[in-house]
Amino acid sequence: GVGKTEIARRLARLANAPFIKVEATKFTEVGYVGRDVETIIRDLVDTAIKIVREEHLVRVQAKAEKAAEERLLDILIPHPVTNGPHSNDNAAAHDSREKMRHKLRLGELDKRQVEIEVESAPSGPVMQMITGQNSDLGDLQEMLGSMMGKHKKTKRMDVADALKVIQQQEADNLLDQDAVKEEAITRAENDGIVFLDEMDKITHRSNQGSGGEVSREGVQRDLLPLVEGTTVNTRYGHIKTDHILFIASGAFHLAKPSDLIPELQGRFPIRVNLSALGEEEFRRILVEPESSLTRQYIALLDAEGVTIRFTDDGILELARIAVRVNEKTENIGARRLHTLLEHVLEEISFEASECAGATIEINADYVHNQLGEICEDEDLSRYIL
């Protein structure tokens, strides 16, 4: 609870790099039921494709909007302007089209119903069997889908919704899919970041006496070539993992980094030990983020008509108690704040529907009254907080 995952996510966002977070506990050794580690790279490439595709869509957005508008006008006015000898008819049709365009842009036609063609996914016994299964079958599903072809069907919807669908269709038509694929592969191979969480759970010590080696040391052995550098086959082609950044993290309460197999330890040469959060960090977490816990609870109770205000000394008392409980029981970091706030506001939340219009101040005395007795009793705080 000190922000390991968030640090990696912010790093990827700043670098505009393909980033995926995976939990090591979900993987098993190759040959056993479960996900094998190569799906990590396939998921990373899928993420890269999505990022690059969105970037390319922004570039063609203006053209797509213009083309979509023309297509929708063709539907709204069945007889578009044509070149011919009847110039008066052409002029009248052109004026009518421009008036319709003006109404469309003003939103006056948003509720009108139109029929447009949309693509429908192929259905059948095989596709139904694959749908909803392990994500590793996505390649097979896509291959069968392309073999069976995409069917078009007519769908009736509002003009506003139809315009969005047509814009998406036009944008897809304008995209250079090969360029998107090539750029995504390059981005994944050179800038990709894989965050392997819960690494402490796949050590031998974390599973003393209960077997399950295929999901622990077996996974560690399978990770070796991936981190060192290998080639993985994906639906978009071969991906080299030589320059992909692998970041492994874990709480390591019951196990130590040295409990990992020696070969894997050597492939993670840089180690960082994050310090535990203190009172000042907890205070900032409660007040600074845009969607901080205090703001969430204020909004939640405001929906019931109850106004709550957190004072500065109330925030400090919450932070102080969080540090104390973490020290006396199990240190779960910032996640402790959620448990504490839930208990502090339990009574208010329960009676909120009967107290509409009330204003309640959450100060240091209120926090201490709600949590003081529990915090002093170590056995009680271990189970409640």
C-alpha cells in the first residue's frame, strides 16, 4: 500500500508507453491448465495496438467527421445532387441539402430515426463456444471471425447515434492498419513496460508444505527467457522482448527477494526498497488527489442530503491513527485509510436517510471518539481496523 503499482503506471503515462500490470499468481508453468507467461507479451502488444490506433484516429478525425456527415445526408435526402442538364433541379437539391446540413449541425435532427448498415459479428456453435473462454483463445476467435467474414445488417437508430457509428466506420476506413501494426510492434518492443505484481507469492517459501510448484517455481523458470530476451509469436507477428522493461514488485512480508530462484534474481539487478508511509503522506493522500477518499465520502453522503466537512485536525488525527494501527498490527499502507474512514462514518452512513439537511463536522474529537477505544485494544483493532 505504498504506491508501487501507481509509480509504474505514472511512469508509463509520462513516457506514453504501452504498459500492462499483471499478477504473477495468475500464471502456471507451460503445459498446465492456466495462463502461460507468453500471454503477457500478447497483452502488451494488444495494448500498444490500442494506443497507436487511438493516436491515428485523432489524425483522421476531421476527415471522418466530414465523410460521415455526407453519408448521413445521403440517407436523409434520398436523391443527392447529381450533374445533369437540369440545373434548376440541381440548385434546388443543393439548397435542400445545405438546409438539412445546417439542421444536422444544430442538432435539430438528433431524434429523427434513420436506418444504417452496421457490421455484426459472425455467430454459430463454434463462436459461441469460444466466446467467454480464456483470453488466450482470442487469436483463434479472430481467425475464425475473418474466415467466416463479417456480415452487415440494417439497424434503426437516432440520427445522433447514427452519426457516431458512421464516424467510427469512416475513421476505420481511413486508417492504415499495416502502419498501425508496424508502429505498435516497434513501440511494444522498444518502449513496452511490464509490471509483474505479487512476485513474493510465487516464491517457494510462500507455499510451504502445500505443493503447487507449477504455479510458483515453474512460473519463475518460464519468466527467465522472457526477461532475458526471447521472441514471442503473437497475432501481429513475432515480438522480441530484449528491450521491454520488466518491473517486478511484491510486499515480501513472508518471503524475501532472495527466496526467488537465483537465475531470476540475477535478471532484476536494480532493487528498490520503498519506505513505509508516515503521517504527512497519509494527510496528503486524504486531501490532495482529485478523487481522494474524503471527497468520495462527501459526495456519497451529499447524495443522501447530508453535508459533512473534514477539518484539518480531523484529517491529522486520521493520519496519526492510521500510522499507529499499521505499526501495531499489519502494515498495509494507505489501504488502512479506507478501513478507518469506513468505521468513522459508519454511524453517519447508516442514519443518513433520516438526517437529510444536516451538516456534520468531522474533527479530531469526533475521530477519536469513534476510533480511540478500538485503537487502544490491539486485539480488537487487529480484527476491526
